[in-house]
Amino acid sequence: MKLIQSNEELEIENYEYNLKMHYEAKRKELDILLTSSIPIQLSNMKTILWINFLMIGLMFQFIKKFPMPDIIIGFFILSTCAILSILFTMLTNRTKSYGVYDDITTMSKYKDDEWTKSRAILVMLNMLQIAIEDNRPVITNRAKLMHIATWFTLTSIIFLAIIFSIKQIT
């Protein structure tokens, strides 16, 4: 009888160990999303904004010396679209889920038996998975909108280079 009980205890310990390993892997994935991916995206958005505002400022300085408002409209529209899409991205995709289960009363309702640790780890693992699933669309949506804003910015820069080239030729 004692040998059977040892095997069962060993199985429970192994199960808990596997759950802990899985929990740590999910925790690391969530940490990467929250501490790396989202802040880097925010930094890139600020860079795109800075570039577009800088180009608009330079264009206004250029217009003072060489008036050509009809040609500048395309550039201005592209840069404005980039700025608006980045601002929209910053304002709409802000949801962050941290994967923390704060309900202590629920955790205290577990029966105190050999599976208590396993149940608690499973609940925490489930909360981590929900947090990861909540944060992935935020990152994906931001990336799509940043992609559009980047193309607006690049097209705007190319348009600006063409304008300067034409002005230099004439």
C-alpha cells in the first residue's frame, strides 16, 4: 500500500513540476510581449511621428523661399495621413492584460488536498494564456497600422525628394 501511495505522490509531483515549467514558459512569453514588443512599437510610433513633423516643418521653411503650394499638397496629405494613422494607433490599441489573478477569495476556496497546488497553477496558467491572447491582437493591430503609416511616410519622403529634384532642375 505504501508503494502505491509513493507512486501516486510521485505522479502528482511530476504533474505539478510540468505545470510549473509550462507556467514559466508562458510567463516569459507574456513578459516579452509586455516589456519588449509593446514598448518597441511605441518607440517606433514616436519616431514616425517625429519624422513626419520634421518633414512638415522643413517643407514650410522651403515654401517660404520657393513658393509652390500646389506641388506641396501631395506631400502634406501623405505626412498628415501618417501622423493621423499613428495617433489613431496610439489611442485605440492600448489594452494590456497582465495575467494576474487578483481574486484571493476564489483561491482560498480550493479544497486542501494533494491537488491544491496543481489547481492553483492551472488557474494561473489559464490567466496567463488569457493575457497573452488579449495582448497579441493589440500588437498585431498596432503593427498593421504602423505598416500603413510607414508607407505613408516613405511615400511622403519620396514625394519630397521628387519635389526638391524638380525644383533643382528648374
